[in-house]
Amino acid sequence: MTINDNEQQYLNLAREVLEHGHQKDDRTGTGTKSIFGYQMRFNLQQGFPLLTTKKVPFGLIKSELLWFLRGDSNIRFLLEHHNHIWDEWAFQRWVESDEYTGPDMTDFGRRSLKDPDFNQLYRQQKNEFCQRILDDDQFAKKYGELGNIYGKQWRHWKTSNGHFIDQLGNVIEQIKTNPFSRRLIVSAWNPEDVPTMALPPCHTMFQFYVNDNKLSCQLYQRSADIFLGVPFNIASYALLTHLIAHQCGLQVGDFIHTLGDAHIYNNHFEQVRTQLSRTPHRAPKLILPDQPKAIDQYGMSDIQLIDYTHEPAIKAPVAV
């Protein structure tokens, strides 16, 4: 037993891929070390699994999940909460539109690594874009929209006959009324939508399980960026499990994280080694309101983390 068994699950994954992963090319051109098929199990009774071997910004995790729970797919809500993790996809659609007349911003990922001046210009253009999303309702409606991403698929899945299914709402009702069902599943992977999506869902499906008055959740994630993405994913789905349990009058059980292609980008190796050299702290604790709210009515202040002791943040480039 270690001081933080949950975090050790993540560190074991990172070490396994770093030492035994297969070198592969990837969509971004960066290259990765990867393995296929890996599973971690986090006991949510042992504290909230936000990593402590580096600082992870919990505010971004909260606002993104609240955005999903509202069924929202426009980045304006995120920008209002100073969250920029989905900017790139909306901005890309803007600069590729017929209405955009600014400097050429294509192929950002590769050009920015080689050209600091371009990087500065890109950030200036993106900042102006984000401010316009906040200030201009019509512009936000047209260019802040990301389409059928997680929130839409969870809360407004469009059927072939034009109707909509609230998958998450239905699952919550089933947990309350038929907790032993084996159909407590939410899917984000719609084959019809995949060809036209800016980024097909990485978190493809999750399932809930009730036993001994505890709610557990298993996520299948097809593609997992171990250094930057997976720490967010662990915390986000742990928080989701807490919120659903809160809705249904249950305690939390386990979060099981099943990964398909689990990879470390070639330009993240040193950052991973730095993190592996650190010793985890005790896991923080999650505090929710005494009385549950409707699942789409929680606010940022309703979700609090206490006793979060962590090592410094470790910066790394995002592969896009």
C-alpha cells in the first residue's frame, strides 16, 4: 500500500508505455509510444483521483463537465469560465470559412513549433476570435458551435427519425428505478457523425454499475494522451460518478478506466520522466452540496476540492 494507491495506477501506466510502448506514427505527425488495451481501477472511497505529482487545473475539469452535462456544444460557456481547452477546434472552423479575411492560420501545429513569430500571431488571432465569441451573439452562434460532440450526444442524441434521446437523463432515471440493469450505458460514438466531426469522441462509451449502495462507472476510451489528456479524463469521469451518485442517493464505488490506444507523444517523454521521479501526496477530497440539484443545474461553486497538495505543473505542447 502506498500513500496514494489511485495515483500509482496512473504512474504505472505511464511507466509501462514509456518503457515498453511501440513506436508509431500518428495523425498529428508528432509520433508516439503506445500500447493497446490497458485498464486502471480507482477506488473513489480513497479520495478524489486528481493527480498530485503535477498540478492539474480542477477548474477546467469542472467547467468542461458542467458544459457537457448541460448538453452544450458552443464554446461560449467555456470562455465565460476562462476555459480554453476547446478553442482550437472552433477557431479552425473560423479560419477555414469564407468569411475569414485575416492572415493564413492553417497547419498551426507544425508551423508554430518552428516559427515563434507565427506562434505569437496565431495566439493574437485566436484571442481576438475568443473575445468576439463573448461579445457577439450571432458570431458565437455561428462559429462557437462545435456540433455533435459529447454534450450533444449525451443529452440530445438525434435519431434516424428526427427525434432526440437524453441518454444521460434516461440512465439517471434507470439507476433510481432499476439500479441492477445492465443497460446503464451512454454512448458518444455515432458512426454517422464521425466523418464530419472536428474530433471524433475519444471517450466513446461509459457504463454504470450499482452494488452495495455504491455507484461505479467504467469508461472505454479509444485514444488516450497519457501525459496531457488522461489526468483530465480520470478526474472528469470520477467527478461525473460523484455527481450521478449524488443524484441517486448512492455512495461512490470505483471508476474503471479502460484504454484502447494508450500513448505518450514523442515530445512528452522528458515531462513523463520528471513526473515519474516525484512522490505522490495524499488524494484530495471532493465536497458537494448537501442537497442534490438537477444534473444540468450544478454550478462551479457547488463543487469544491479540499486538501489538494501537489507538485508544480509540468508544461508540454499539445498535439493537434
